[in-house]
Amino acid sequence: MILKKTVNNRHNYRNLGCASFNVVQRLCCGESIRVASRWLPFYSTNMSIKEVEVTFILTSSFSGFESAFISGSHDLLGKWNPSAGLPMVKDTIEENKWYIQIMLPVGEKIQYRFFSAISDPRTSPANPRHFITHYEGSLQPREIFLSDESETRIILCEFGEFEKQAFENSGWLTCQNEVLLTIDASMVRFMHPQKLHHVHLKVGAFRTMSSYEPQFSVEENPYDDFQESCWPSWYSHFKSHDCAFKENRNEMLSITPRDIWIFKAQFFTTDESIFKVEFFSISDEEGDSPVVEQIGTAIVLTSALQNYRGSIKLPICDVKNKVVGSFVAELLIIKPITDIKQTLERGFTEVKKQHNRTMNIGHRGVGQSCAKPCTLPENTIASFKAATLSGADFVEFDVQMTKDWLPVVYHDFFVKIWARKRPSNRTLNLNDHDDFSVQTIAVSDLTKDELDMLMIVDEQKFANRSDVQGNLNSEVDAELLPFPLLIQVLQHQSLPSCVGFMIEVKYPQKLKCGCSELYENYTERNAYVDVIVTDVLKNAHQRKIIFSSFDPDVCLMLKIKQNRYPVLFLTQGDNSRYEIYEDWRTWSSDTAVKFAFVHDLAGVAFHSEELLSNIAPYRRALKLNLATFVWGDDLDESRHREYFRNLHFDELIVMALFERFRRGIGFAYLLYVDQIFHNDDFFGMIFCVVICESMQIEKSNFTN
């Protein structure tokens, strides 16, 4: 189909620069109306089919640098491709009104959504580039059907309001990067703090000239022009009651040592983005008129950051270039997924209760078999099937990456192995009572093929060195095998599509004690998350998906890299059972609630221990319209499950629903090391057995 932008001569070059009520009246009378000092363009096909002229009038509260667009199912509307969406024209009198006139064919149901975007001023109208700031995320898009009798149509819409419900979502990364700058005021240092009064902060985001933009003309767009005005950015005063992100209007912000300020902006390339950080002292020495004195300035160059995340200590310099202080800039750069193009066709899945009841999530299937008795091994397809048969609304499982970059379902970052020294005659005799030692290997250090070499054996018999060889040769149902691929789980026919998946994205964090859950310099977060999200987007189809993670930055990436599935922040809260993470955002349930709200996450998965002693974080989450999940060993007790259900939590991540699976005998995994490690001196091993501590399995259930 050939698309053509034309001007409709039947209505004398219409123009829509007035209040919407008068616009409708004047349009119906065929009167000429002017919009934004230019003729309102018509969009039409070039086909010999009957068309009807449709005028869309959109009311919105967009900021000054945002523009309105329409996208939809018809070719003229871009077939849901946001980069092909049609721009709307802004009213010159009522700035919250936007208009567009389109010739649409009759006899065809056309679906559409509105979205707002920021356009790149350095690109030409013929090759525009913009990124989405907000879009209408309702599951069902708006619809219009034009019959043969239809005449000119005028459609009034309120952005984000559809069928008496609000469905406005923040945009996702399409071609741009998001940069977050966090400034902890306690890390700001001045040479002579006693001389300063009421320190204020001003942060602006700027674009510099990019060598990757050959179409950019220095003559038409002088570099100095871009230095004089900030690129759009937003800020959050995280520790305050009013912590939601606000448009950064280049104002001075008062800071105290307990403050944490977060600034964010989106740029088309990371090498072109900078933040200018200015510090001021404001005093009232001369009567009522405040005296503003600039202390100094620092420049944060995001291109200097390695691995897209880290801290940079920067000097603060005065107008004479003298160092007067320093501060620490925490930076995070989030990049878009490039392997798959996401559209506006499908809406955003909300996290809500079904049938007005608290839903149940099977934790790793039918239970945490590595720590508690269970007849089925955790995080296996057999365990997920059992959870669905037992009435679970969702099953929860953990995903991490192998050495060859394949997402697999497994909880621990390490696998434990039993090993003994290699015999001189190179024969294997498990009845020998030589001492065995325990070693660990990171899952990320093994390929998927190497993980698949694991064989199930009877842990008790292995401990007694009896009848192990028979177990090695026995057949095991494939659904009971550990380390299934994420794609295999998503595509498995035995798991009904009506059961949702809660996918916890594992990522090792540093602990407050100085240790790490795995090791330093783990795989970079952007690339790691991209692989997992791409697998889900390509294979989940109509299944309900909820993403979650204990890592705050992984949560941010999961949220902004895709536009389809909700993201929960998993928190341990203030607890006595687990090691505390170094990241301050993980330290309490209150902070988790605020983090989820500030960054527009769907909700929080609370740890039961803190909530049983202090329910206030849950109540704050409700006031902020966040989804509330709860997990933890306390849910093994029916009285605690009943307590949280009576509070109307959205979902409980439980194991106790599946008691009939929670009995049995032990098992372990066996792996021949010399098939993986070709160095004969590696620990002097001949073989190793991967042990899941206290894991229980009943052989009679292998085939059921």
C-alpha cells in the first residue's frame, strides 16, 4: 500500500487553534481553523477505496518538550511501530490539546493508541528520531470502525483514560540509552564547610556533539546553543516524602547530609551525554534578600564510565579552577535491546488479584527441595507441573546464565561437588573409603552441555558408597533433570498457558561484609538482562509473566528494556536470616517500597520476617498503589499464611500448598570432571558428585 500525506480541499485547509468545544463546533460547520501557524496536514492512503475523514482531539498534560503521536493497526498509523507513528499538532491556545486529521478506510476495524515522545532536534523531518516517554498501556487498545454510512468523525480522547480506567505507562528504550546519576549528599566534601550556608545543588543534563551523527550541521545547530539549554531530565529527592520523579527545571535544590538525589536523562548515544553539577551557598546576611554564591562546579562525563555502572569521585572546582571540594557520582547506563523490535500492539500486563482473592505462587515449583524435604527436585519441569496440578496461579523460578550464555533455571550460583584424589591405576571404585572433599564450581563457569552431564544418584547410598553405579546407569525422566533452559520451560507443552511464570533474574551482589555472592567482574548487567528478556519476549506468547530480582539495577533494566511485563523488587528487608547486601536500596522494606514507587515498578515482594514485626511498609505500598507479594519460610505455617491473606496481599509465594510432594529420600548429581577440565592436575580429581544439601526425592514419583 502506498501512503500519501495530502491536504483535504473539501474543508478549506482546516486549522485547529482554539478550545476543543469551539473546535468541534467550527469543524462541524466546515469553518477554516488554524493550528500552530501552519495548515493541519491530512494523512491518507493512495488507494481507490472509500475513506472517511477522522479528526482526533487529544487532551494531555505533557511537559513542554514532549509531543503527541498516534500509532495503530493500519498501515497509515505505522502498524504499531512507534518510530512510524504519526505526529499530532499542538493547539496554540490550549497547550494541553493535540490534533490530527486522518482519512481512514470504511469497513475495517482499526485499533490505535496514543503516546508521547521527545524528538531529536538534530535529525531532519524526513528521518525523524524520537524516544517514547509515556504511552497508553491498556491491554485492549482503542478501536474505531467506520461503516459505509459514516461521514466526518471527530473523536475526543483523554490521554491514558480509556473505558473509565487509567492506563498510562512510562516508555521503554527503543533507540536511546537512559543514564541515572545518584548523588549521596553524605559523600559531598568541601575544604571549608564552616564558611558555607545552606548548600544547594543544581544539575543539568547536556548533549555534546556526537561524531556518529553525520547529518548534524554545526552551522544550523551551533554547539553553544546546546550548552545554553539543558537536555530534558528528571530528578527524585529519594529520602523525602515527595520522592516521585519531577521534571528538572534547572532549579537550585537544598541539600542536607542525609539527602540522596537521583537524576536521569535519556540520550541517543552514551558518548554525547554529560551532567553539569553546580554547588551554591545561600545566606541571608543582607536583610531579607538571600545572597547566592557559587561554590564550584563539576562535570560528569558518562562516556568515561566502564561497564556502564560504577562510582566516580570528582573534584569540585571554583571559577578560578581551584579545587574546593569533591563528591561521588554513582552512574548507571541502561542500553536498549537491539535483537528484537518491540511495538505498541500489546498492552502492559497489570499485577492484580484474580476473582478478588490472594493468588498463590509455587516457590521453585512445589518447594525449596535443596533445604527441605520434597519428593520433586526444585526448579524442574516436573516440579512446575506438580505446582500447576495443585492449583498454583503462578510458578516461581530462578534464571541465571551459563558459560556459553544460555539462560538456565537454577537457584544457587554454585554447585557443590564431592571429589577424591585420582587413583594411580585410574580405576573408579566408589566402595573405597578414601576421604572425599567438597569443592564448588560456579554455574556460570560451566556450559550447558557440561551441566547436562550431571546424573541423579541416591545421596544416602552415595554417602555409604553402596550401589551408586546402578544409579548412574538408570534412566531418569527428562522432566526431573536440573538446569532446564529458560526456553524449554517457556515452550513446554505440559505447562498450561493459564499458569503464569514469576521469573527471578539472579545476579550476584556484593555483601556489606565486603564479600561477594560470586566474584567480582561478573557479566555486565545490560548484556545479561538482554539475553533473558529476549528469550521471554520471543517465547512467552500469551502466558502471564512477572519479572523480579533482588538486584535493584537489574530491576531497573527489566522495567525499561521492555514494555510488556511487570517487574517486582524482591527484598530481604531488615532480617536476621540472610547476609546484608552492600547496596543501601536493599536494607529495609520501607526503602524497597520507595524504590519501587520512584522507578515505576509494579510492586514489591516482601520478606515475611520483617512484616510480621512491622506491617507499616505493606500499608505504605498500598497507598502508593503498588502490588504486594510476600515470601519467606514463615509462610510454611498456616497461621502466617492466613494472616497475610486477611491483609489482602496480591500473592503469596508459598510451598505449603504442596504437602503431598514433601517427603522422600535424598539425591545428588554426579559429574565426571575429566570431561570438563582437561588439566589432569585440577584438584587431583578423578570425578566429582554435585550435592544438593538435604534435597529429598522419592523415586516412585519419577514417572508421575
